[in-house]
Amino acid sequence: MRKLPLLLALALLLASCQQKKTLKEQLTTAFTNHLSTLQPNATLDSIRVIWNTPATERLGRIIDDSVYVREYSRIKDQLASATSKNDKDSMEFYRYEIAVLERGIDSVSKSIALGDTTRRYGSLLACAYYLTIDGKHRADSTLLFIDSTHVLRYTWVMDSSIAKTARHPANK
């Protein structure tokens, strides 16, 4: 009877000593799983981490600022199009949106310097991946976020990228 608890404790100890997967192994597994669901006729040839940066509050604010500026530019283009068509209702709406975004951009831009850089939320990775779909090679890249507990988050970004790659003309 005494041997059973000792054997169970030994088994738990051995199970806990397993070596964790490397980042590349984790990414390969995640991509392969998502690829098999989205594109069953595709295979992952390889994946490579282009860069890996700590995700901190300051980086989050920089990304927010970039999104605001991108949206601001998009709406300015829409305003220019509405102006050329003399679409008064749309022009009024776009001017309002631009005014709101200008205040937001100023606020977010000023807050970047105040963002904490000591607390790490995870890592933001840029990854290049290479696929073979129906015998044709395709290459693309995507951004991935891995949280501080090493869990891949926001996998819809990876799925979107894989779907886009599958639609793209094949590389020769």
C-alpha cells in the first residue's frame, strides 16, 4: 500500500519534468492545427520568427496611436471622395468623425510617453510562414501575440492571414 502513493508521486514528478516546447515548436503546432482546419489541402513547410518584442503598456499605446492615424487617413480619403461628389450628408458625417479622431489622436499620442514599460503583458511576434497548397509554394507573414503565460491569443489574426495566403496567387 505504501508503494502506490510513492509511485504516484514519482509519476507526477517525472511528468512535471518534461521539457517545454520551444517557441518555434509551439508556433508550428498552432499553425499546423489552424491550417488543417482552414486549408486541409495545405501543408506548412516552415515558420520563422522575424522579430519578437515585449508587449508592454507603452507598445499597446503606440499600436492604438497607429490605428487612430490609419483610421484618420481612411476617413480623410472618404471625405475627399464625398467632397468630389458633393455628397453633403456624407461630408458632414466625415467631418464630425475627423474631429473626434483628431482629439483621440492627440490624447493617445500624448499618453505614449506615460505608458509603463516595466510590466510585460506578453510578446508581439512577426512571423514568416511558408505553405504548399496543391503543389504550389506560398509565403506570407503575420503578427502574433503570446501572453505572459505563453498562450497564443487573438488567433483570428493568424486565421485571417492564412486565408489571405490561400487566396493569393502562388509563388513560382
